[in-house]
Amino acid sequence: YWRLGNTLNEVDNVVVTTTLPQGVSWTNQSSVAAGEALIYNPNTREVAWKLNRLPAGAGASFSRPEANFEVAVTPGQDDADKVLVLIKTTTATARDTFSGAELTATAKFITTDLDGDLGAQGKGVVVR
């Protein structure tokens, strides 16, 4: 899932994107708490979420907007004893409405190890 925070100035033209690696499938199961519905482009394998604006205080004064989506992977024999990449690097871009500055933030790829999930952390290696 993606969860956005913004503690300083309001931003607009928010776009969050990632790319699915080969072998990972988009299941068409997604939801958003704000902004437009997620869009998946099967030709580029890109997932995109757009929000017109993200007010200052998101995640500090009030809840963070979030988007959730599901992907699927069926490991092959060559994947045994490996951690698989589920989504590549995520990039968020926006424009600070006060300064006019273009902003960019990135988050590392997500693997079957699911670093942020305490119940799954360290258990993402594909078994034979």
C-alpha cells in the first residue's frame, strides 16, 4: 500500500507511480481513500495514483490518504531460495503551492520479505 504524509505546505498535482517487474501480475484489486482510482497500464506495467492536492498536515493533524493494491506472483523453480521483487521503486511527485517548487520523493522496492510487516519480515524467501 501507499500512504502519503505532508507536514509543511500544501502540494498539488500529486502523482505516485511504480512499475511491476516481469512475473508479477496486477490482480485489479485496489482501493483509494482519496484522489483518483489507481490506474494500471499493462503495456508499461506502471501503477499510478493521482491526487489533485495534498493539504499541509496530512499524517500529522489528520489521517494520511492511502491507496491499496494487490499483486500476484507464482514463483518458478529458478526462484527457489530467493526473495522476489513485488514492485520496483516508488516515486511521488508534486508541486509545493507556496514556493512553486517541484518535489520528488522515492521509496525502495518492495519484496516478498515485506520489511514493514512484522509478521512476514524475514520470511519472504521462496521455498522449494
